[in-house]
Amino acid sequence: MILWLWLCWGFSTSVGQPDSELMARYLEEKLMADYSIMEQVARRVPRQAKFLQRLETRPRMSEFTVKSTIISRYAFTTVSCTMVNSGSEAREGVFEMQIPAAAFISNFTVSIGNKTYYGEVTGKERKHSSDDNAKHKKPPRPTDGRENGYETFKASVFIPRKMQAKFLLHYEELLQRRLGKYEYTVSIRPQQLVGRLRVEVNILENSGIVSLEVPPLRNSKHKGNGKVEGDVSPPPSTVVGHTKTLAKVTFNPTVVEQTRIARNGILGDFIIRYDVNRELSIGDVQILNGYFVHYFAPIDLPPLPKNVVFVLDSSASMVGTKLKQTKEALFTILQDLRPEDHFNIIGFSNRIKVWQQDRLVPVTPNNIRDAKKYIHNMSPTGGTNINGALQTGAKLLNDYIAQNDVDARSVSLIIFLTDGRPTVGETQSSKILSNTKDAIRDKFCLFTIGIGNDVDHKLLERMALENCGMTRHFQEDEDAASHLKGFYDEIGTPLLSDIRVDYPEDNVEQVTQNFFPNYFNGSEIIIAGKLINRTSDSLHVEVTASNSKKYIVLKTDVAIDLPSRNDIRGVPGLEDGKGDKNYIERAWSYLTIKELLNSRLKSDDNQEKDYLMEKAKSIALTYNFVTPFTVLKMREAGLHSEPPQEEFISPSTDGIGEKLQSLQGHKAPPGIRRQQDNQRIKISKTSADGDPHFVIDFPSSKFSVCFNIDGEPGDILRLVSDHKESGVTVNGQLIGAPAPPNGHKKHRTYFSTITILSNKPERSYLEITPKRIILDDGERLLLSCDRSAVVRSSSLEVSISANSNITVTIRDTISFVILIHHYKKPAPYQRNHLGFYISNSKGLSSDAHGLLGQFLNHEVKLLQESLNTSRQQVGQNQTEALMPNPTTTLKVKGRLIPVVWKQRRIYNGQQEVDCWFAKNNADKLIDGSYKDYLASHPFDTGTSFGTINSL
């Protein structure tokens, strides 16, 4: 019966395509059941000897399993492959696995029968020309059947007849965030159909998983992968499940399902994309057993303006698809430029052509239209003058920055694209590198793109690394237009510049890069280090950065003793031993090695390069990583192992073929210490807090006046109104709560929102709640009240003391303090609310008004009614001798207001105030009535008393 099936299959292949499902079921149910029967048939039927011999040329892969554990972006991957030799003689089994170029192999094991061979990572010896390694064939280029951004690990062993070999490969990588997602990719290319094929990925993110997707298998080299155009569904047999912090994804296709995808066993890349919960704060700092890792990726920031020069190769080698796709991508990119951006375009071959001479132009519809015409008319001709093009682009950008009033916090960059090597002008790589660095002078960043197989990868990579950029390489037959657009999307929205992350010098050591020129939307900054003082209870962290016209300082103290949060041993789904490893320590070692590799790549000093190599080698040996300076050797003879070759292991931190220098940055320059921002909260009695209780302090009279406002929930009270003169308005919105039992009030009210508006020298506003702050000065910035931070601009400073208070300073002459009242277990009549205090009113005009503002520049006289009804004026020195008297009155603008003696507690009860209390909603004390101070909306600026306006 088996022989008949073989004959039918062989016949069908000669006259047409066999039914794939029938063939797959046959393989699954018959061939993979018992190969010994097949061998007997082969010996009995000589006619099939040739066909069966072809099957016997390589062992059968019976099992291919990938299990990955991702803990806080750090991925441990184990690949298990079992090969069975059912032949009559020993045959070579070749295990081949594509791994991300940024990953480090950490272990490799082979078992043959009852023997096990272990891989050992050792230091690589210097090669000599007479070395036997010279006889080995060169490692394949990326075009040799490999996807871009991957290296091929290959190991071969002879498997005795009737025996099996099991390969176990372990590698590790730190996932990089791009376009708002982490992407984990597994190459599934066993090159034959596999009886048991399974991929299992477990993800643990304590920050919380907010999105998770599994797109279709990706295989750009092989179009016949069963993917329907526009299909976004996961591959067949994929199961996805997750909780708030844990996720499990499995892919377990049968042979039938594998056949439908690719009958040659090259299924493609299995991809998982996800993101974690984050907010605008200090970021996610994790500490475990003396090591820490800090992930910083703020959100809700306005983009910075860009000054960008596109330098495009138009040499003869760009003819055809490459130039066409480049033009298509640039058309889309130009449409995505923002109105505040400026740009120019340079085309180069052996000649250099600048679109707009000696200037960058603003983004307008006419300029975009003309730029598209210029790009459309570019034609491929001549050689490749890389040096001349970069010198021209750098001079253009430098002159523009020097001669124009360029925003100090805008981001300037060059995007350089080529498909070849330098052939015209300066052609020596070292000279081009030095010329480029001298021309740029650390004033802006250079991003390089290579297309095809003829580009000088090392030149483009080093140019980007030396000039705070990153590089990307695309294959000639890939969709270059979409790749170029995707690359621009990563760098097209800068959110922060000059980011510096500081930790106490006496608490940490061996910290990775902590200064970064730019932070782009959708990316992530990662810093790791060691703790020196493990007895400390917390680690202080400060992040300083620039955002458009604002200077931001974020602060927090992270608890060091967090075993329950960061120790993941025993977590369900992570029972594979990865929990026993200190993933934070390994993330530190991973980042440190990558940093050393990049530093060595940029160095021209041989002594420094040797030092960096030895340091990287030492760490790699400690953590058992295969790097360009270490090699994997097997303990037993007779086994040949080929780890990724040195020249193709990229010293980058990116897993998809780019060198992400912009997210690695540099060490902060030594000797530069940022001044500490002390909490500058000045005690002030003039305030509106609580239910709400108003207090006005009259320092010259040496007494205070207080009153209550019994408003309605939803009312918006105008507290300070000086829009016409100083440009400042403060409004407070009330929230309601039930009255306490047996109280005289029908309900309570508190301030739920304080809005501060200013229109001088430029328009801005602050909207403050107990949870968050919105700062808008033409660009919106969201801040959390539970994180300490400082944001500065030319005329405004906002300082947040976490969960305590916010100090707002306007032009250094006006200061307000907003207290944050949080209740852990609020009573029914309590609500989280705000208190408003005027700390400095020097900048407010004499015409300032509002419930508080009207008293800031007016004196109030205190009068006392004697027993014989004669009235005497109470002098300032007699105030302290006054006793509570129901006949005491205040004289305000000619009005007499009866007052009584009271005591009030302010600043959360930290200070007690003696005051004269005016009843009846401050009747006659304030100008007009309570309702005259109601604003129509939070941004109502009311240019004068009793009028309404909007900012």
C-alpha cells in the first residue's frame, strides 16, 4: 500500500501539481509514522531506489520547537530541533536557524543518542592568514536566502543510522520599541515539513500590556506564503491569550497547515507586536538584586519643529525600481512634514544639485508642490560623490542655523540615501568619515539609508553612529518605498531633545549611556546600571529634557526593595527556568556590550580599540554571550559549529537590521552638573481651600479676613482676574459632595479643577486636577500629579511635588501654589480636591479683581463698637488685643461689614490662621454679589468685573 502511494505521488509530480492536502496527510499519517517500513520497501523495489535515495540524502526533522520568555522587554529564546536518520548509513544533519542580528547566542547543545555535546563560549584568538579558517567558504551575504536583519547560525553533525540528534540553541535580545510597538520575531524556516512544529511565547510586563497583535507570517523573499493581500489575521493555529500583565501566544500548525503556507518548509517570520502601559513620568524603573534598568518613553508630548535636508543618490546605478520607489516614498514623506518644519533637497551623482540654494524653505503647499516636481524630474546618471553631497548638505544646514533665528529646541537632521560606494571625488572611507564629522560638528544628526548589495554598510553605519543618527539597509527586491516611509516615521516626530538621566553618583556605578540627543515618538530610551549602596531604601531618579519652548525636569524615588514586583520566579507560564536568571542584570550586560561594540566601531585609536575589545570580551565571557570577540566551541571533537561570523554580527541594539544610536546616545559630558531644583513653596495665607474657605491676608494691617462661598456643584468661580493688565486669570470649578450628618449645609463643594490662563507675553493655559496637569502654550503637554517634575519656558514655570502641590510661576513676579488633597479612604462627604494659594502677587496690577484678586492691592480697616456705642478706630498695634466681639466691623471701600473672630487651618492643617470672618457669602465684603464671579466656562477671562471674555 505504501509503495502504491509513492508511485502515485511520483507520477503526479511528472504530469502536474499534486493535491497539497492529500500529500500532506500522507506525509503526516504514513511517512512520519514508521520510516523503517519505507526502508524495507526501498530494498525490495529497486525501481524506486533513486527516488528513495533522494529522500535519504538528509535526515528527517521530526520536531521543531521555539519557546520564548519575554520579561520586561528582555527575551530568552530556546530553539529545539530533533532530526532522525532512518537511513542505512550515517548522514549529515544540518541545523540552521536565522536569529536577529542584535541577539546574542548564550548556549548551544547537541545530543546524539546517549552522548551530549556542550557549547562553550571562549575568547576569540587573532586570526592569521595561514589559519585553517581561511579555507572555509565565506559566510553568505544577506541576499543568500536570508531576510534582512538576521544572521544564520549553522551547525552540522553526522548522525549514525537509526539514530536521532537533538539541537538546542539559546539566544537573548533586548527588544527595541519602534513606532509605538515592541516587535519579537521568530524565523520559522526548517526547510522541510515538520511533524511537530510549535512556537510558544510567554510575555510578562509588570507595567501592564495594553496592546498585543500577531500579524500574518512575513516572508518577503518568497511570495507564495499563503498570505492574502490585505490579510491581517494571525497565522492558522495561532492562539493568543493574555491578562493585564501576562500573555501567552502559541503557533502549532499541523503538516497540512504547513503545506498550505509553504510546501518547502520555509514558512517565514512569526511576529508578535505589543506595547505596555506608560504615562508622561519618569518612566519604568525596575530593580532586582543590585541591578536596575530604566525604560523611558513619555507620551502626549507636542512634536518639536524639524530642519531637515534630504540628500538623495541619483547616480546611474539608481536606475529603475530603486529610484522610482525612492521618489514614491519622498512624495509621501513631504506630505507628512508639519507647518513648523523647514526643508531642502539635494540630488547627487558625480554632480551635486541643490533644489533651493543656500536656504531651507518653510512647509507650504506651494513649496511641497515644487519639491515634488524637482524629485519627479530627477534622472539617474553619472557616478557617486558621497563626500561632496554630505559636505554640501552639512554646509547648507549649518548656514541656515547660523543665519536664521532657529528655535534652540528644534531638531536639525540630514537624511542620506545611496545604493552604492563612493566613486567620484573623495573615495577613501576614513577621509569621508572625518570630513563628515568635521562638517557636522555635533550640531545635528545624520541618518543613513543603504539600498541593495553594493553599498558600503560599514561606512554608512559608522557615519550614522559618529553623528548621533542611525542607519538602515534595504534589499533591492524589497518594497523600498514602504521601508523608507517606515524609517522616516520613526525619526519624523522628535518629541524631546537633550535628554539627560541622572542618578546619585554615590548610589550607582557602571551606568550605560545617560545622555541622548533626541527622543522620537514611538521609540524608547533604555538605561541600566549597578547599585553600589544596597542598604538604601530608594533610588533617586531625575530626567531633564527640552520640549519645544519648555524645559522639563522629572523626578522620583524608586523603592529598591521590590522582590514581589520584579522577582518573577514562580510566575505561571514561566516555569522554564528563566525566572531563576536576573533578567535585569542580563539586560545591563547586553546594553553594556552593545555600547562597547559601538564605541570600538567609532574609534580610530588602536590602543583604545583593544581596550574596548577586551572589556567587551570579559563581560561576554562572564555572561556566556557569543559576540564578535568570543566564539562558540564544542567540547567533543567531530562536531563542526558555525556561529554567526564576526563581520556580520552587528554591534547595534536593534533587532531588525538598524543601528539605533539615537536611542543609545552618549555619556553625559563629565563635569556638567545640573543645578538641583529645590522645592520652592512659600507659605501664603491668601487662599481658597476646603469647602471652599477663603482667607485674605493683609500684612500691613497685621490681620486676616476670611469668608465662605456656598456655591453649587459645577459653578466656576473667578478667583483672580487681571487679564487686561498682567494677562493672568485664575478660575476654579466646584464639585459637589453630600453634607456631613447633622450639618447645617445641604451639600459640600470643593475645587475639582483650577485653570490658570496667561496671554502675556504669549498665550498659555494650565488646567489642573488632583490627578493631572495640562499645559498648553500652543503645544499640549500632559503631566501626572503623582510624579515630581519641573517644566520651564521663557515666561512660565510649573513645579510638581508628587501628590503634594504644584507651584506655578509666571514671569518670576506671580506665583500660585495649588495643594493636592487626596483621601485614601474618603468619607461620603469628602472628595479629592485642590486648594489655591497666592504666593507672590507683585506682577498683578492694581486693577486685579476676582474673589481673591480684588483685595491684593487694597487696605481694609478694622473698627470696633464700644459698649457706650461710641466708635473708635482700631489701630494696627491694637489688633492683637482685640477680643471676639459681635459688634466688630470691617471698613472696605466705604462699606461696613460685621465680622466675628474665627480660627482657620490651612495647608492641610499645618498652619492655623486667626481671622475676622464675614458671613452670608461675603455679602458687602466683595464687590457685587457671589453670582457676579461666576465664569461661563473654565477659560472665561472676563476682561473686567461683570464682563465675560475668552482667551
